[in-house]
Amino acid sequence: MFVAINDKEKRYNLLHIRNKERLLSLRREEQFFCPVCKQEVQLKIGEHKQPHFAHKRAHTCLLEFERESPYHLKGKELLYQWLHKQGFDVKVERYFPSIAQRPDLFITADETQLAIEYQCSTISADVFMKRTCSYWKEGIRVLWILGGNQFKRQGAHWLRLSAFHTLCVQPGTYLLYFCPEASSFFQCSSLIPFSSAAAFSHMVPHPLRSSNLSSVLAPSHVTLSQLQREWNNKKKAWRRNGLYVMHPYYHPFLAYLYEKRIPLSCFPPESLIPLPSLLSIQTPALLWQSFILIEEIGKLRVGDFFSSHYMYTRLVRKGKVKIRSLPYLSSSMPKKALLEYLHFLCFTGYIEHVDTFKYRKKREPLIPQHEEEAYRMDEEMIGYALRLFGPHATLEHEKRI
Ligand SMILES: [Zn+2]
């Protein structure tokens, strides 16, 4: 940490003391204490880490959840300077006794109070929720910025999302990473999970020197042609290899394909479809969409009716979907994802929309005869799916700021 007090409660902020001689003399002359737990802390001045304070006895302070790495300290310092340069009144490690929280950085702009948590290691969902909700209770907005060391990029448009990362998805449906080594933010918007291992994302770097807080917080929009190309390529690769290395979790779906004598590479093209609200469902798209397509609507006769409520209940009650915890986004998002999928199936002509909640089955699901046909069908399907993304391709489901 960068802030400590002396025995007369005088506050020392190391981000304001740049001179090494001054630091060394302070260390000789003063005794420092943690402003939160009042235990003694040491002023550490090394070659590799920023000068910082550390508790003499580790794990005794309630607020020291993690030992601060050099990466975290460096990032916190750069973010502090960056906000300071923009004219914000920035407080580093300000303590809020009423909620027992000490955000890395805190600013007040107009009427908005913003706590910034710069998180370079994984914390449990319980700790995350407790911290986030206690800020909300005080009317403080909280921005989670992930350390660039957490950024699991897989090429230009794909990344790996962990359960902890998705908790941090901000209003506007994006994740913000900050890397002190690159001196840059990376904003990952339009997050659309393809499988449990990979999610599509529109990634935009925002170097510190050319960005400000509002530009970093404005969600950028996906280019539909990018999504189309990337999704198609991935689905093609998945048809060739993906199913053969599937986790046992996928077995009911595989069993269906075997039973119908459908080669794995010819799974129904109307499944594994990108949707604007897909992030809200943790279960891989291939699984829950195939369940709807084959097991639910598939078992109806052509001409039969069903309702979207019924379908949603089947999905949730039968435990076919696991809903993702996205505290910043609307809780109606999973329902929206299902409606988007039904909408897509109307575009393809599999079903038709009869009334507000009522649909009718029009034909049997498409099953390609061979791989080449599957690729052609996939290309056609993605064209229908893109219609769901609207003219501006916004993917916003804000609940809170
Ligand atoms: Zn302490």
C-alpha cells in the first residue's frame, strides 16, 4: 500500500514523495502505522518494487486480502497519475469505515463517486459480491479493472473468460484490463462465448497517453463482418475437431448424434449461434441450443404450437442451462437470450412467431449430409444471426452504473 500514518496520525502518501533520499530519511525518523488496523507497517524501498508500506506481521490486517505484487503497485501508481493529470481529485487507498472498504483509487466527479478496484489476482465470488454490494449500498459506483496479467488472449478476437472475469463485466458489457508494462488499457466489448474455453470479443487498446476516463468507459461496438468471419472460422474448425475432444459433459448431445447416425461434423447448423445476450448463459451455446432445437421443438410435430415461457421453464427446470452471474447487467438477460434464439429460428424458417409468446413449428431441423454442406449452411445461418445485432450492434443490458 502507498498510504500510512505516523504516531501523530499524520498521513503519508508515497505517490507524492518521489525523492529516494527523502524516503530513506523518513524511514529512519518515523514510525508508520496502517490507517485501518493501526498496526505497525514498514516502509519498503527496493530496486524492483515501487516504494510501499507493508504490515510487519502479514495477514493480520482485515483489508490486506492479497500481498501487493510489483505489477499491482506499478499499475496503481500509473492509474493514479493518469487520473490526476485529467484534473480529478484522486484519493489513493481511501478508507471507508462504514463499509470497511479501501478502494485502490477513489474519485468524485460532479455528483458521482467512483471507486476503482484494480484487481491483478482472482478473488472469490463471495468476496467480489461483498465488496461490490457494500459500495453500491453507499451509493458509490465501482469500476473493476483487471490486471493485464489476467488477460488470456487467444488471437486478435478471442479470449478466455474465467468466472471471476465475467463478474467484472461492466455496464455496456465490456471488460477493462490495464497493463502497466504496456501502459495501456484493453477494452474487451461484445463478449460472446463460443464454448466454455473461448469467447469472441471486440478488443480495443487505449494507451494511457492518448485516452481519458470517459473514452475508456465508452463501450465500443463490434463490426458485424468481423464477428461473421471469426464465428464462421471457429465453427468450421469446431466441426472438424472440436466435438472429438469434448468434455464428458457434452455426452447427451453426442449420444443423440450417434443415435441418429449423424456424423459429429454434421451437427445441426441451427445450433451454436451467436446471440447479443449469449454471455448471460454459462452453458455452452451448442448444448442448450441443441437441446431446444432437437429435444424440445424437435419432438413436436410440424404445425404444433409452443410458448416461449414454456421453453424457458424447460431449459431452467431441467437444469439444461446454467445462468452466469453478471451483477452489473440485467437479470432478464438469460430470458432475452432465449427469445433471441427463437427469433433466429423464425428467420431460418424452422418455427414461426404466431403471437406475443406463441410459436409454431414449421419443419424439421436441418441436418447436413456432409461437411461441405454443413459449412454452406453455417454461412447462411450466421447471416440470419447477425440480424439480431441491429444496425449499431449494441450489446447493452445495463442495470446499474
Ligand atoms: Zn492494516
